Amino acid sequence: MKTAFMSTANAPPRRFSWQPLIASHDARPMRALLSLFATALLIVAWPTAARGAGLEPFVATYDAWYQGKQAGTATMRLQPQGAQWQVDLGIRGNRGFAGILGLNLEQDTLFDVVGTVYRPLRQSTTRKAAVFFNRKVEGVYDWANNVARWTGDLSKRRRDPVPLQPGDMSTLLINLAVMRDAAPNATLQYRFVDGGRVRQYAYQAAAEPELVQVGDISYSALRVSRTNGGNDEMIIWVADGVPTPVRILQREDGEDAVDLRLVEYQGAPQ
């Protein structure tokens, strides 16, 4: 994953502890965030032995909070598809305003691994909110011709072909790359190509891990923050040895918006 548009870090071995500091586990489930979070969210299997090209299947569940109130649940999944891989994020709002709307969001990316690069092949995002709207967008990354195209419920401008560059990734793959590349003081750079849009994403990892409380369990986790999101902040906490973020926080105009808190994770059957 060492390309001009990917991480500038040399992916050194982890130098921080990942073990939970409190062993009691609360079985509450969790919800996620969408990329849109910049979609946004993430995820990848991460045992140190699997850094580089190696991936390990997993399923993770989250509690999702919105503006300080519990709003629903989310599931993230990474699993092989023959010689390829697929990462999925599903969000279901079932409380408060989200529950009234019946908000559902599903996002997935099919990808392969070239060297250490996670290369998107196909991407889709579906948003549903009761009877108000159902929107689906699908994208194809044509690496033979170095162009990506999206179809579905999006503006005509975003249906225009997007020239691809080596290292381009979807939202879910960027999050997966952050999980892989995070290291103390690391500066990470990625190029986002998703939904007909192109953006540069820059992240900065903290100098050392901090204690992160999620339910009844505490983790020593490294904070990784996006530094060029303007009024939209994205913060991901990464615990070494855990294949998915232990917490994901999206802030808008200085206020907490979506806050995903890990409940549990396990290896997915292949």
C-alpha cells in the first residue's frame, strides 16, 4: 500500500499495547457510520502478522450514538470472495429520530490486493428511510482503462467518468488502510475516489495511545484524526490486535454527530 497516494508511513511494527484494561464485557450491540462519514467507516482485519497484504475475515457489531443519544446498531464485515475480498457496513437506526425515519444504510466494496494496495473493483451504497426515499448508487473501478464510473441516484455531474490513479480507494478501503497503517506519530495520506467524487484525505496519529472506555471495557488505543476535513472531523481509535476500530467519532461544526462504539467482534467463517 505504499503508493504516492497512500500512507506516507513506513508501517513500523506496533509499539503500543492493545489489550483491554478491563475484562468485563457488555454485550450491547453497535452501529456505524457512513462515510459519508465521508462517508465513513471502516475496517479491516489487523493482527500484526497480517499487516501488508494479509487480511483476516471478521464480523464486528457496534452501538451507534447520534448527538449524544443511542440511535441504533451497526455491523461491519470483512470476508473473502474467491481471490477477492469484500468489506461491508450496515447501519440500522431504531431509536429516536433515526427510528422514526426507519433509517437504514448499507455500503460495500469488492476489492483485490495488489502488493500491499487495496484496490477497489466495485462499490455500492444504499440509503433507505421509510417511505421518504430509497437511494442506491453503484460504482465500477475499471483498472484496465484507469477510469471509474457511478450509476444510480446521484447527480449527472457525479456520473461523469473519473480518471483513476494508483492507490485510489473507496471510503471503506481508506478506513481499512488507516487500521493497517496507524502507528504513533504517523502521517497518513490517501486519495478518496467514491460516489463520483475525488478528495485527498490526510490523517495524523497521536504520539501515544490513550485509554478508551467502550461500555464496560477499556482499551489502550491510538487516536487517528483526519486533519483536512474542515468543519467535519473524523476520529478513529485503533487498538493493536483488534481487527476493527474500537471507536469512531464523527463531529460536525465542533459538535459530536455519529459516535460508534464497539460491542464485540469475531472471526468470520470463510
